[in-house]
Amino acid sequence: MPSFIETQFPIDPLSAESYKERKANKGQTLTRLGKWWGRKPLILVRASILGMLMPASADSKKDREIFLKILTLDDDGAW
């Protein structure tokens, strides 16, 4: 059975969230603790791991809704 990341991956909401995370001054707490040369945007790491672990089903729309809900990138997660 293929994983979610193999069938689809919502680039637009993840890209927007990653941009916000990277530009936020308070979101860069790790850089104040010391140099970490390979620091990646955290939302992309979480989304990649979840996308690899989450199996894909026949209903791609429902899969996408569940994926975004887990990452709290849906409309309810904003509140």
C-alpha cells in the first residue's frame, strides 16, 4: 500500500506555513541556543514524517483533510 507522500502532498499550505515559521523572530529559538548547521523548517519535517507514515486510501480528498487536521493546518486548527 502506498503512503500519503507517494500519492499526494499539499505543497501550498506547507509552503506558506514554512515561510511564516522561517520569518518569525520568536520561531528561531534554536539559533540562540547554539549553531545548528542543518536546521530545517519544522513544519516541513513534521509533514514529511507524517506523510511517510500515513497510508493512502482510495479517497484522496479525505486523506488530505486528515493530513491537514493532524498538522493543524485546517480551518479549525487556526482557531
